[in-house]
Amino acid sequence: MDKSTKKVAILGTGNIGSAIAEGMISSKQFKAEDIFITRRNAGLLAPFTKKGFKTGTDNLVAVKNSEVIIIAVTPQQLDGLLNEIKKVLDVKKHILISIVSGASIKEIKERIGKNVPVVRAMPNTAIAIKESMTCIASDASVNVLDIAKSIFNSVGQTMVIDEALIGPATALCACGIAFFLRAIRAASQGGIEIGFHSEDALLMAAQTAKGAASLLTKGLSHPEKEIDKVTTPMGITISGLNQMEHNGFSSAMIKGIVTSAEKAAKIYSSKK
Ligand SMILES: NC(=O)c1ccc[n+]([C@@H]2O[C@H](COP(=O)([O-])OP(=O)(O)OC[C@H]3O[C@@H](n4cnc5c(N)ncnc54)[C@H](OP(=O)(O)O)[C@@H]3O)[C@@H](O)[C@H]2O)c1
């Protein structure tokens, strides 16, 4: 990251804001003292203060002390926050990274009334362990995009996409964490029914899921190619797999992702 843009403010330290903060310091590319995190409930900031982060309830102080401003409040809270900080946003100094679902770059710029560079980013909660898939979109300069990428590359993988695809990326990657976790949980429940204690079944299911994902991310393979290797003719795997498909396994996942993407497209405008 450019030396002159190392101070980062995270405004909103709930589920994802705190995961970003944790991931950034565990990457060792950022120091806790260079990250200013805020939320309104000061008591809940205490664990972060102990870890060396700058913390507080005053967003204006956080913005004035930072160059990169990550906005991590809910869509309902966004307008209030932008109204509050717009007076101290400096076009020449600040870059705004919004991870808020549904709010477009145009809507954010209109709300602040200044041409501050705005990037939209869609990470997921695996950012806390540096395993996020973060999609990024911006109409700002390559330099601004590089700064955003350098933050999110330190805590997982990034992909630059068109802004129109940020809603779909929310469904596939941010909501996707819950979808895959539910799949692992379901597998572990199957494991319990066939004889394993719950902790063992969960570990076995999670490690198997991790192995399957790694065959794709590290082996650069395709799911069907790997499935073909497991499905012996008239064998055990194909019987189970086909039974799942008869019950709508792939269809349920596809329909869930489409439903979440549709909701992501409306979430900001419906909250105003
Ligand atoms: N969770 C995910 O996996 C995920 C992934 C990608 C993107 N997102 C997006 O990230 C945003 C936050 O999601 P979340 O799940 O982290 O929600 P959350 O847990 O409710 O976090 C929102 C945080 O913002 C704080 N906040 C609200 N108003 C504030 C203000 N004026 N100044 C400073 N802090 C303020 C709240 O704390 P106080 O009440 O103490 O102020 C709360 O901790 C949403 O827009 C969501 O769509 C979430």
C-alpha cells in the first residue's frame, strides 16, 4: 500500500467491520495503531482498544485522522453516517470504500455532495482469517483501485468486477459463507445419523469441504472433473449424489443465490 495512505478508518464495527479489522492486523501489513475503528456503543469497542486499535464513537475524529475510510454500517444506517461525515471528507485526501449492500457509488457521491473517490467492496466474514473473496468495483483512478486491492489482497483474494455485478457478488460471496456453512452443517448431521459424535462429524465434514474447495482453488480443476473421479460406476457416491439431486440439491442452491441477489438489488432503496 502507498505509504501516504496507510491510515485507515473503519466506521461501523459489527460483524464485518470487526472481521476486516482483525484480518488486516493478522496480515501483518497493517498495524492496529494505524486503524481507527468506530461504533456508537463505546463499551463494545473495549476488546479492540486492548488490541491496540484506535477506537472511539466520534466518526469525525476517525475520518480526520485517516486517508482510507471503510464504511461498514447497515444500509439503514448509511445515510445518517454520510450526512455526518461529509463535511470533513476531503476530495484530495480521502478514499471512501463502502461495503454497504445495495448503495451505488452514484448514490453515495450524491449523498456526500463531493467528488471523493468511492470504491465499492464486497468481502465476506472469512476476512477475519485472511480467506475472504472480495469483489471490488470503482470508476475511480487505477491508483485508487490499487489501494483498495492492496487492503483486500492482504486478507484473501480480490476480483475487480463491474459495479452492476456487486449485488450478485453479495449473494454468491458474502451470503455464500452462510450457504456453504449450512451445507457443511447438513453434512455433519448426516454424519451423526450414520454413527459419528457431533464434534467428529463436524470436523470430518468441514475438512472434507475444505479439501473439495482446495481441489478447485489450488488444483485449478473443475467440479465435474473431480466428481467423476469419485463416482465409480454403480458405486456408493453416485447413489448418494443422485439421491441429493432428486431432492433438489443443486436447484436449492441456485434458487437461494438468485433470491439473495434479487434482495441485494433492492435493499438500500427499500430502507430509505
Ligand atoms: N456480515 C457480512 O457478512 C457482510 C459481508 C459483506 C458486506 N456486508 C455489509 O456490511 C454492512 C454491515 O454488516 P454487518 O453484518 O457487519 O452489520 P452489523 O453487525 O449490524 O454492524 C453494523 C455496525 O455499524 C455500527 N454503526 C451503526 N451506525 C453507526 C454510526 N453512525 N457510526 C459508527 N458506527 C455505526 C453498529 O454499532 P453501534 O450500534 O454500536 O453503532 C454496528 O456495529 C452491511 O451494509 C452489510 O450489507 C456484510
